[in-house]
Amino acid sequence: MSPSFDMDGDARGQPRVLIVGAGTAGLTVAHLLLRQRPHLALTILEPSPDHWYQPGFTLVGAGLIPLEQTRRDQADLIPTGCRWLRAAAVGFDPEHNCVHTSDGDVIAYEILVLTPGLQCFWERIQGLPQALGQQGVCSNYGGRFAAYTWETIQHFSGGTAIFTVPETPIKCGGAPQKVMYLADDHFKAKSGVGVNSRVIFCTAGTSLFAIPAYARSLHRVIQRRGIEVRLRHNLREVRAAEQVAIFEVTASDGSTSTEAIPFAMLHVVPPMGAPAVVASSPLAGDDPGGWVEVDPFSTQHRRYANVFAAGDGSSLPTSRTAGAARGAAFVLAANLLAYLAGQPLNSRYDGYTVCPLITGYGSVLLAEFDYSLQPVSTFLVDPTRERWSFWLLKTKLLPWIYWNRVLKGAPHEGRYLQPLAPLVQALGLAYRPAADLEQWQAQAPGGCS
Ligand SMILES: Cc1cc2nc3c(=O)[nH]c(=O)nc-3n(C[C@H](O)[C@H](O)[C@H](O)COP(=O)(O)OP(=O)(O)OC[C@H]3O[C@@H](n4cnc5c(N)ncnc54)[C@H](O)[C@@H]3O)c2cc1C
């Protein structure tokens, strides 16, 4: 099919690059590319007029900021020199280097950058779409529901509060726990209903967190708070009128049973997956999750050399966060430009990701790690410890950094701290893996490893 949309615009003769999705990864890549090649014929395909700072939804759900503070007009964020097509990609034809849009256009490209994020499948939990926003059923995973999380926490007058995690990969693996610790803090320290309340963490998974060093710290938080942990509990149905949550429970021998737990508050994290338009396209290829199938180090597509991807919608095997999207975007931009210049793709992504795990009002554990699944510390101090300074970072500094540095392609702030590394070492503040970590893993109660 011949293309119906001419991307060349004012920049005839320049390579035509199409970015699908102007979220964290897409905007970062756009800024990085135009900074180095100002005359690139760059087009962004993005249907939404709004850009959401999703890490801020946790703060909305805790009553710390209003939802409006997490939103900006997309038009103000798309870099000058980049053409914005306000439509969605509805089909990919990488054999013919073109994308079909919701407006009926067919866009031809020389290079395609895929940054469409992931999709929440609310409807996969029976009764959930109708239940959300009433009877104590809330979720920080949809901006419009986050305000109801705070409403629910404030009006909670005792009973059982359940916090769930689905069986699928999710964005920000720590967010389901952050809201729980904040709610528990509120019940115990602020509203005083703590004595009449029971907090249960129901995860379809088998651990509190994938990185043992952080799982151990979180385990201490759970114990300190007296929170009940139910592993292999997968939320299947919400009966809002009766305020009952139905879980499928998998035993260690693989057999399953059903458990009904009554609740006064239910914070749900929905199942998530690759956007359907990606999963059903040749770009997903053999990837079992339907994600855009890219090389984990170069971000280049495994079969289509002129296709790159980063962020939540890619197959990059790291935890899906804005921090990871940012790290991969730098590698993607460098390798894309090398590809255009006919040079080898030498930039390598190490899987860096970061999740500020809020463990209560005033304390955060900054979980940074990479493909090695070991803690890394760009802020130099031991990241497995809860700190008030990280709380300031999460609540005050990171929102500013996001709007003013991340989306504009500015380098990671950790680089400015590196000269202080020897001093931090000398003061004994640097991270050293605990000698007994493996032993703890082997004995961790409830499989919290
Ligand atoms: C409650 C919550 C808490 C979080 N906390 C943190 C945190 O503390 N730290 C952290 O680093 N990360 C956190 N995250 C995760 C972080 O927000 C995401 O990982 C990050 O935004 C992913 O960036 P992305 O560019 O891949 O996708 P997104 O930022 O989601 O952007 C995807 C873009 O693609 C567009 N799009 C979708 N489909 C199409 C299509 N078919 N055609 C064209 N465009 C399309 C969308 O409109 C959107 O603009 C959190 C997320 C949530 C929900």
C-alpha cells in the first residue's frame, strides 16, 4: 500500500523517523535525537492531548498532591522541530516500513521507534470495571481512580484492607506496596483506626520483591507493621455490593482453590500486558508476552534492523519503570543515530531501573538495580535502608526532575554525585551486600525472597 501521509515535511532529504507513543520513553528519545540531529524529519504519533506523570499517582492516592499536578499538555512537551500526529497506531507493517493510524492514514518511515507503553486489562478481573470507584474498591493504576484511593483511606473506619498484585508483569513493581504502607500509616498514626483494622497483601507471585536485598528490607517493614502476606493469591473477581474479593489460590503442588475475603478497602492492581496492536503484529514475533521483541542491550528489534523500542511496551527484561524507560532511551537514541550513520551499535543498556519504595509517610527505600539483579546506588549511600532523604527525593525532587530533565533528555543526576564516591566509601556509608543474605533467602518465612 502506498503511504497516505508525507512525513518529509520541511526536512526533505533527512531520514524519516517515526516515534509511536509520547510517554516517558518517546519524549526522551525525541529530545535526544533532535539535540544531536536538529534537522531530522521526526514525527510522533500520539493520540492523547495529556501527558501523565504516573509515579505521581501514588502521591495522589496518599493525599499528598492533587491529580492535576501529575498532568501537562502534551503540546507543551513535544520538542520544537518534531511533527505531532494526534492519532493512534492501529497496525504495523514492518515488511513495508509503514504504520496504519486511527485516522486511516498510512505512514511510511525509515526508522521506527516503538514507545507505546503497556495496557491495563481491567476487564480481566470479573466485576472490577463496574466496581472501581465505589464500595472501597480503588486503584492508583488509573489516574482518575487514584483520588478515590485517598478518599477510601480517609473514610476507612476499620475492617480489612486488601492490596493485590496480579500474575502478569506490571509497571512499577513496588507501587502496590507503596500505597499499602501509606494506608497502614494513616490507619495507625493518623486516623487511629489501626487497632480495628487488618491489612492483607495478596500477591499472585511468590515473593515480596524480585531483588533479595530489597525483599529483605521490605520483609522487615511488613513484620514491623504486622501486615499479613498471602502469596500465590490471584484476584479473579470483585463482588462490590457484598464487598468480597475472590482469589484463585495456587498451592505449592500446583493445585488451585478459591478463597473469598471480605473487605472494607480493596486496592487493585490490574493485569497488564503489551498493547494489543503490538502483540498482534509481526513486531512481537516470538516474544511470549507479545512485547516488541528487541535485543536487551542495544534496544534494536531482533528481526527488523530499522525498528527500535524502549519503555514498558518493549521486551527489555527489566522492571518496567520511568527510570528504566529513561535509561534505555539514551541507548536507543545513540544506537539509532549510529545505525543511520552506518556505524556499529556500540551503546549498551545494562537494565538500570529504579523504584522509590515508599515504606510510610517520611520514609523511602530507593530500589535501584540492573540486569545483574544486584542493588546499585547512583546516590552512593546504602539503597537497602529506608531514608527520609529519599522521601524528599521522591515527593519533592523527582517530580521536578521528571518534567524538567527526564523528558528533555538530560543525563541521570547520579553522575553529579560520582566525585563524592571515595568520601562516601571512607565514611562507611556505601552499600555492601549483607554477608548473611543468602542464608536469609533460604530461611525467609513465606518465601519472601
Ligand atoms: C501507580 C504508578 C506508580 C509508578 N511509580 C513509578 C515510580 O515511582 N518510579 C518510576 O520510575 N516509574 C513508576 N511508574 C511507572 C512509569 O510511569 C512507567 O514505567 C513509564 O511511564 C513508562 O514509560 P513509557 O514511555 O514506556 O510508557 P508511557 O509513559 O505509559 O507512555 C506511553 C505513551 O504511548 C501512547 N500510546 C499508547 N498506545 C498508542 C498507540 N497505539 N499509538 C500511539 N501512541 C500510543 C500513550 O498515550 C502514552 O502517551 C509508575 C506507574 C504507575 C501507574
